[in-house]
Amino acid sequence: MQRVVVALGGNALLRRGADDTFQEMYDAARAAAERIADIAAAGWEVVVTHGNGPQVGRILLQQEATAGSVHPMPLDGCGAESQGQIGYLLQVTIGDVFFERGMERPVVTVLTLTRVRPDDPAFRSPTKYVGPFYTEAEAHGLETARGYTMKADPHGGWRRVVPSPAPYSIVETPIVERLIADGAIVIASGGGGVPVIEDGPRLVGKEGVVDKDLAAAILAHEAGAQVLLILTDVPKVQRGYGTLMPEDIDRLPVSEAKELLAAGEFGAGSMGPKVQAAVNFLEAGGARAVIAELDAATDALAGAAGTELVPG
Amino acid sequence: MQRVVVALGGNALLRRGADDTFQEMYDAARAAAERIADIAAAGWEVVVTHGNGPQVGRILLQQEATAGSVHPMPLDGCGAESQGQIGYLLQVTIGDVFFERGMERPVVTVLTLTRVRPDDPAFRSPTKYVGPFYTEAEAHGLETARGYTMKADPHGGWRRVVPSPAPYSIVETPIVERLIADGAIVIASGGGGVPVIEDGPRLVGKEGVVDKDLAAAILAHEAGAQVLLILTDVPKVQRGYGTLMPEDIDRLPVSEAKELLAAGEFGAGSMGPKVQAAVNFLEAGGARAVIAELDAATDALAGAAGTELVPG
């Protein structure tokens, strides 16, 4: 049986502009679950990974509001919380859809840790904005009180920045593989997994954000998936995105993708990491990597939608 | 190999009176991890379950403080978050201890859903206090605005009360069994699992709290464990607890335990559910159920510490 790792964007689970109620999140998860079931019905073994940006953002806002009475958790703890929250919604909705379609399968959420390197340069220059906005004075206060790195946000105000180190291995891959081989639909590597470094015999959680697509590429490689399917909210990767003449890309050879990445053609916080993840997966020996819109998931797997990255 | 389900009290993970920092929680998890490794080293297959009362309490405080700007999640979502948070700490610390002792084993946290009955009388009369304290006027406001059931707390102030329905089956048992059989240390049924009811083909999360010991008893039965080991912060079950002449109990036949439970001998929120869980496990065919202090875990398994409930 062919195996696919499906990476769901954080916005697939908390839709842009949607009211952030739990019901909205449930409805979005249910819509994603239908697509996951379509993929499984087409004969694929499925691992589901997902983003957690909006959800961790909410947890950070909640934490900060009570920082005087309840100790805020470090970001690794918040990430683990978000894996529980989002995993729950996906697990219930995927289980329901399968049951309704008479193709009952066990569905399991595996809390995931992702290894990063202690000497990753990202730890020396954090760049990823997280949490609430502050005034400059408040920001300097947090630098002193908590050792945060604070930075003026281009959208105004000051925010905390954290490192986004590169993942190199997923701690739970052996577990994930075993469960897929046993027929389960596995939800793993949520939010890219909690970043951990190896410190002697110990795994130590780090405050940082692992890009969920880069982590999905590693999980796909380690778990022997043939395909990495990155689902987002646009139908195709574009050249000249944001210009007057954007151009859809149907097929993108790895060599060309690397040139475009190097030229900064894709946004650093948006399409860039997805294209990079696809490149990484193919360079590690993966057969196919496709970037597509959630609703076109099965067409994309069949080669009839999205942007397919190809070796060469 | 013999199999044990170990139920860790919520207070084993956020010690009574301790400052509620993440480091404190980590240290408590690490202490529990040492005992789990002792048990595995003695030749047992181990499933770890845990409480989540203090942790969900913190999440509720955080949610309420930002209720005006970030929609609070229902309690089932908060429970799932807490499974991620606590599972993370246990998974990392258990993995570390095993690695340090040269007995490396995969450790996995399985997000758990627990089936409860839609007609459970608990849904008609919620009794479990959760979340922040309010004035009576605020309490009535929440009844109107959110449909909460609010009640005067014996400790003063008003609080939300939620149902504590009886669990009858654990959705993820087949997954847990498979993972244990494969040699993994499995963390499951955190906080008793998220309560769900079956509604046609769907599982629907309910706002409520499943007693973690009752859920552990069901998981132990379903997963074919020989022993249910309930770890808490007192060395033995006592007769006359809180009186001038409390008396330690070494062995407690099920019939006597049931009489004492019926007579209200054990506190409803403390020892009662533990004794009830032990009784349920034995009546379902379990071989042994022991209630003991965390630090005496291996002695308790060997029959040399704690209170052992026995058939008869």
C-alpha cells in the first residue's frame, strides 16, 4: 500500500477571518477529515500532520493575561498543549467520517517531539514572532523579567521573537510507522512537534517553533512515505505571487525550485517553507511532493491538481 | 510478561503546596518517571495514566481571564490540552530515565477519549467544581451568558460545576494494547480521558470530568492488565481517616470495601474513587489492585507496601 504524509496548514484548522470559536475549529477539522477519508478511500495509508500557529497564539494570549497568578509555561509546553487540543478535534472528526462511510479505522494522536541541533544558528538569532503585542517599555520589561528576546513587529508594536530551528529527526517515527503498518490513521508532528535537543542522555525541550512542513518532510522520509502532500489555502504555487502577473506553476523541478527559493521568490513565512519541505523530501529520496489546496487533495494525489515538485 | 496500569494522582505531578512553575511540574514528572522505570525494570509492561485536576484548573483560569478576546474552549478541549501538556512532561522524563539506565524503550503519549453514557444521571446533576471563584452575581451572569451550572462552593464564593459521568469504555484501548505488546511504555487516559458520548455514528465530546482512577480501572481491564496500581500521596488507605484514631488498612476484601464505600467511609473526592476503581477492576476479573504512595511503587507491586484490595 502507498503511504502519504498529509500536512494541514494551521489555517485549514482555524480559518482566516473565521470567528475563533471551538465550533469553528471543529467544523474546519471536520472539513479536513472528509478529505483525509477521501485519501484513505483511494487506497492510501495516511499520516496527518498539522500546523498550530493560531492555536498557540491563543494559548500565549491566555497565559499572558494571568501571568501574575498562574506561571506561564514555556513555549514547548504550550506547543504540547496545542497538539492535544488540535489532535483531539482531528481524531474525533476523522473517526466520525470513517465510521459514517463504513470504513472504520483506528485513529490515534501521537504527541510528537522533534529533534533540533543545539548549535542551530536560529538559537542565536530568533526571528519568529509569537504571542501578544506590547509597547516598547513593556517589551524591555519582559526582556529583563523573563529573558525574552523582543523585537519591533513590522505590523506595529513589539512582540516576542523565538528561534525556528531546523528539524532533523522525529523522536516518535518508530511508533508512527508501527501504527500505520497496523492500519491506523495517525495524527503526528502537530505544529512541527515540540523542539528538543539531545543533552547527554536527556531530551530537553526548547522554546522555539519548528516549521511544520519541514518537520512533515522529515517524518515522511523517515516513515517511508512515497508522497508528501502539503495542503494549504491556495490552489497552486505561483511565480510572481503578489505581483500584477502571478503565474501558476503546475510542475516544478527541484533544481528550479532551489533557484527560486534562493532568489527569495516565495514568502519566508508562507510558501517558502512549503517549497523547501517538498525539495527536502525529494532530495532525501521521496517519490513525489505536491502542494495543493485542501479541497483538491485527492486530485492532487492523482496528479490532477496543485503544484507537483519533481526530481531533476 | 505481566502488565500493570499505573494511575498517577494529579498531585503527583503538581505537588500540593508547590509553586506551580513548569520546572516544578517537570521535577515532579521526573520523580514519577524514576518509579515507572523501577517498575519496568522489575519486568512489567507499563501503561501510565494520570490526573489533570490542577492543570485543567490553570487552563480554565487562563481562559477566563481572556474570555472577552479569545473564545474559551469547552471543558473537553481543555482536557485534551492538558493531556498534551502532561503527556509531554511524562514522555520526556520517562524516556530520559530509561535511556540513562540503559533500558531504552519507546515512550508514547496516546490522546485518549473515554466513552460515557448520554443518560448518565451525572449529566442531570453536575457536582464537580471547576475553574475560578465568582461572586453570586457573576455566577448568575455566567449561567445566563454561557449556560453554565453555578453553585456556592463550600470553601466560599461561587464556582462552575460540571458532571462527572461514569466511564464505561476507552476508545483507544486497541491502540494502547498494540503499543504495549510492541514494547512501548504508553501514557494514556490522561485526566480520565476526554468524555465522549456516542451519537449515531459520531463521538461527541461532553463538558465533564471523568474520574481518572475509574477510567484507569477500565483501561486496565480492557488492556488485559493483571494489576491496577493507584499511586497517591498517602502510604495506605485508612479506616477513620481524619479522626483521632485512623487505622491503616493492609488488605481489604472487595466485599468489605463495598460496605465501607456504601457507608461513606472514604472521601468522595479523594480516597473513595480510588477504592471504587480498585473494586471495579477486581470485579471485572482483575487479579490485583493496590493503592500506595508514589515512592513505594515497586514495594507495592511486590505486595510489601500500600493497601491491597483482594477478591472476596
